[in-house]
Amino acid sequence: MSKRGFQALDIGLLRRVVDPQLSPCGSQVVFGVIDPDLKINDYRSSIWISDTDLGEGRPTPFVDGNSLSLARWSPDGTLLAFVDESEGVSQICTLPTKRSGERIIVTTVVGKISELAWSPDGTRLAFVSRDTYTEQGGSSVQSLKAKDMPARKIDRLRYRMNGVGWTSDRPSRIYVVEVYFSSQPRLLTEGPFDAQGLSWSPFGEKICFISARHTGYDLDLCNDIWVMELVERAEPRLLTATDKAYSLPSWSPDGSQIAYVYNPTPTESPRHLQIGVIDLQSGVERTLSASLDRTCSPFGTSRPPLWRDKILLFGVEDHGNVSLYQVNTATDEVPRLVQGGDRWISDWSCKGDKLVYVSSSATALDELKGCLLLETNDLNTLVVGPEYSITSFSKSLLKGIELIEPIRYLATSKDGTEVECWAIPPRGRVQGDTYPTLLNVHGGPFTQFGNHLFDEFQLQSAAGFGVVYCNPRGSSGYSEEWGRAIRWPECESDPGSGWGSVDFEDVMACVDEAVACFDWVDGTRLGVIGGSYGGYMASWVVGHTDRFRAACSERACNNLLTMEHSADISGFVRSYVGRNHLDDPDLYLRNSPVSFVKEIKSPVLIIHSEEDLRCPINQAEELYVALKLLGQHVDMFRFPGENHELSRSGAPMHRVERAGIILSWFKEHL
């Protein structure tokens, strides 16, 4: 039977594998599975279990439920703790790993639980949960109507978060609860401060976490590592110097060090996130990853550095891939590759003689892979055996669907810089025929396109379009100099050329090279599409060239001046500009697409979510109103109930609808 192309309704097949956790001896692994469900227009999250022996592990669902997460093995491997969420209420439950007993509810929490961890002795569970609406909304179970709520006091710069909502009066907190005795969770982190990134000390008497508790933390964006002893009336103890943005701490097995991820200059974007350790006796901090000159906490991941004796495992973005690296904390050796290739490795776990990780490629869903850890003579590095598959979801879910492999190529930008690019030909192309082609630009800008399954590219190819994309300057996955090349010229440190400069030249070089290299590209029928910063670039491109017959600007930042004082990440644009928008607003307008709206002649499709706090809806409205007043061809689609993550995790049917709108638009105009 011949295969068909990827269709919008196939978004319901895009299963994600997340959060693998090996059993203490490494013989089994539990992991989360997230499925878009078009019938209920929501996502089902389940917990699966599998043996980790060589060959097919025959994974099966572990426990019934549609909103399960954070599966965690007890230290002795006899129990599995997990979170079951329903209608705004989360239950922390345990179940024997042999599934021979009943589920026990340890505690119930109103709201979401974002982290869960066993104490080393297996008697307690620590978890992180954000406060629910109290004065404003009663509870998430029975919220008050807006007209019945009192006024909300705002006293900090960043007081809400995309996809979360109000945060200024809802700090995330750490709690500890007894597993075997009925008791209320004990609050560890009091006060109006967020606390997250919990990690138990190896003997269970302390917990470390991340929190910003200094004056001006919402302006300098620094935070610290704190340690809390689990005794009555204990106060958290500050470990770090409040000069960086720390995250994802992880206590060493011998208790002498804490590993972490850090951003050295959180108000000067972008920076490579680095892996460091702090010695608890001396307080000395060391950076272990600087020699890589790559960001070492890939975008979208929340995995702390993973200890294996004295070795740390961590992810690295590199040339469109995400690879797994190791570094020995006891030596001065440079980090070494553990698992790489043309793919994205997103999560990992290491126990006993096993290493498992989630891997995806341009034509494969997330799959759980495994390998044996081989003994080494000096114990300075991990050596892995041959890789094998634990899951094979792509084979069953995508059976009968043809996915098109991308072709890597290099383009030479205006100043001679080489830019890494990829092209996907239209599915079913006929030799000698030419096809309309879409330039896709990623968001960020400090993120990367690369070798993982991106449904939008496959949808475009199956609909008869050629697809081209690249990682222009400003992207992650390359040197820090590459990422900081688009800082404003006015920056005191590492001045660049600003947004819409060399990055614009790079994406245009991507198109020019594709027209020259691939005989299926019709250079007279080009479109451009992007979201967030990619939406910025789509708006910018059609204001600076007439090469494109149509554009789709999605969840874009179109006016950098108004975005600076309306987004949930106030100060983000300043971190690129180098100057405050109150002191020099012209610098923001100079590089804003709305400043060039009179030059836009191409039809523009605007897509935006009404609850987007990252690039608020006014960013769409400003471009739409301007184009309408100028009599230009512009359509706008506003998605209710969605935030900045519509294309990735919005309601499944909204994702299907969005895909249809985009493909219809380009079919009409190209």
C-alpha cells in the first residue's frame, strides 16, 4: 500500500515521550507518554514501564489515568510515586512496582505539582507547587467571577508568566510530606519568594533549591542556590554570591558538591548556559563546560546535570542537534561526547549498568533508547555499548505516512559568512517541475532548527510546498559570538548589528542558495513564515524586500518598544538593545517591523493567541491596524484560550485549525 503525506489531523499522532526514570538497579524504566487527543481536544498523559534488556522492551502502561506525570522510583525500587491531576487538583500517589497492591493517596494539593522527589531513606516526598489564587479567586476548583474579585496588588516588574498566569501573589514553594503516615505536607519555603529546582542531599537531612530573595531580584534577574536543613524553625542558607542566574541544582552522591546550570549575565542576552559545580566546604565554584562554546541546557529542557559517581551528564545544542555529553568533576579534562548524531536527545537517566534517553530525528517521533555502560580502567569517563530501542512508537503511529528527509546545505551570506541550512522538497515532486517554497524562521532568537520531527515542515511538504530553513546569526547551537552577533550596536559589551541585520541577510542567503541549488524551487513563488522572533522576521522580511508573494507572521514581536513594557518578560528586549527603552525609545523603534509597515506590499496573514503573555496580542493588533489603514491585504486570526505555545501545546483541534489556515493562505497566494 502506498504511503500518504502528513496531514493536519495527523497532529493527533504526535506522541511525546518524556521524563524517563530508571529503577535503582537499572533493570526497568518508567516514562511519561503525552498524546494529543482530537476527540476530547486535550492531551492525555500516561505513565509507561518497560524492561531495559537488549532488544524490544515491550513497554506497557503502568497505571490507569489520563493526566499522570512525575513517576519516581522509591530508593528501594518497591514503590512508584506519581502525580494524578484532575480538574485543578493534584494527588501524589504511590503504587507497588509489582502492581500487586492498591494505589495509596499520600496527599492532595489544589493546583499543579511541578517537581517530585523521594528522600534517600524512602520515608518522605518533597514536591514543588505554586500557590493557588486565594484572595482573588478562592481556589482553582471554585473560582470567583472577575467582577467579584478584589484588586490585585502588583509590586514587582515580572508579575505574570505565559501559560501560568499571575505569579506575583502565587509563589512556587517546596513542601515535604511523610509517605507512610497520614499528615499534612510541611511547608519548607515561606515568604513571597519562588522556590524550585529541589534536590535532596544524599543523606536526606537537607534540600537545596533555587530562589531569588534579594532586593532588586526582578531587575537584575539573578537568583541563588540555597540549602535548607529539615529541622524545626530552620532558615535557608545562601550558597552563592547573587551574581548569576542559577538553575537545576543537583547534589553529588558523596554530598560534597552541588552541580548546576547558570547564566553568567542574565540581563545581557544571549549567553551560553554553562555547567558548574560548587564545593560545599570551600564555597569555590568551577565552570566545567566553557571549552565547548555551546549552550549546555538545551531550550525546552528542564533536566539538571545528572551525577554518575564523579561524572556529570548534560545536554548540548550543536549544529541543529542536541547531544549528550559528560564531564569528570575530579579532573581538568574537557567534556566528552557520550551520544550524538543527527538527532535531538532530550531526557536521560542513568542507573546500574544502564543509560536511557529520549531521541528524535527529522522523520521519527520521540523514542526511548538505551545502552549498556561499559567498565573503564581509569573510571574517568563513561564508555557506552551499542544503542538499542526500548520503544518504537514511530513504526506503529506513523505507519502509512511518508515523512520527507531534509537535505543539509550551506549558504554564503552577504558578508561571506557560511550559514547552515536545510531543505525539504515537496512530497511527490515530479522531476523538472518547480514548486512554491516557504522560508521558515525559528523563534528565540536564541534557539535552533535541526534534526527532530517538526510537524509543520512535513505538513508544508505534503501540501505541495518546498521547505527551506536555517540557523541564522543569533541562533543557539553555535559559538557564543554567533548568538551575540545580533545585539544592538549600542551595547557596551559585545556590540552587534541588531535584529533585522545580519540575521536578515542570513535567511535571504538561505533562500538564494536554495533557488540556485534545487531545481524544484520556484524563485518567483516564495513565502515566508515564522513565530515569535520568527514572526518578527517574517514581518521584517516583507518590509525590506519584495521577493516574497505572501507572509505568515505568527505570535510575533512587531513593535519592540511596546513589547518591552507589555510582555511577561519585561527587560528581554533591553538585554539585546543594551539601553533602557525609557532613555532611548528610538533604538527600539529603529529595529521594529511596524516602523517599516508602509514598505510592506505582500499579503500578510497574522495569527495570534489572545492569552499570549510572551508577545501580547497588541503586537498583532498594531501590525493589523497599520496594514488595514494602508489598504494592504491582511487577514488576522485570533485564537481564544491559547497562549504563546499554541503551535506546540495548544488545544489539539486549534493546532489542526491553525495548520489548515496557514496552508490555505499560501495555496491561495503562491
